Amino acid sequence: MPLRIWREPLDLDKTKVRRAEIRIIKERCRGCGFCIEFCPKDVLEVSKEPNEKGAYPPKLVDETRCALCSFCQTVCPDVAIITIEKEL
């Protein structure tokens, strides 16, 4: 069961919400699925179109749910995912 926030933080006006930009290099991916399996926010899913290697790379479901943990970038053995913090 996910944690529900029942009130707003007292320093909400002082905090900056981090937004992520996720870049996927489809031609590097070999379709291992580690990024999809280990994403804590379910931001990625398997695409329906294969790349030139015949693998099915990940595609973004909802970039706004990304917590910018960069775990997908860390577990990718092919260095096919890059996470960048967007400037607001």
C-alpha cells in the first residue's frame, strides 16, 4: 500500500520540485528489461517496436512520475538511458 500524504509540508513554498528528462538511446538497448523491472515509479514499459538489433527497448509511460533516482541509468548494462534534471 503506497504512503498517502494527508497534509502539505510546512516548507512547501521553499522546496523545489525536481523534474526529470529521460533520454533513451534505442539503438544501444539489447532489451534486458532491468530498467523497467527495477523502476520504483513504473515510468518505463516495453515498446512494441524493435530496434535494429531486434530488441524491444523501453518507452516512457509518464515522465512526470519520475523521482529522478537515476536507478534505471545505473542498472542499464548498455548505457542506453540517461536521466537529466530539467531546469524550471
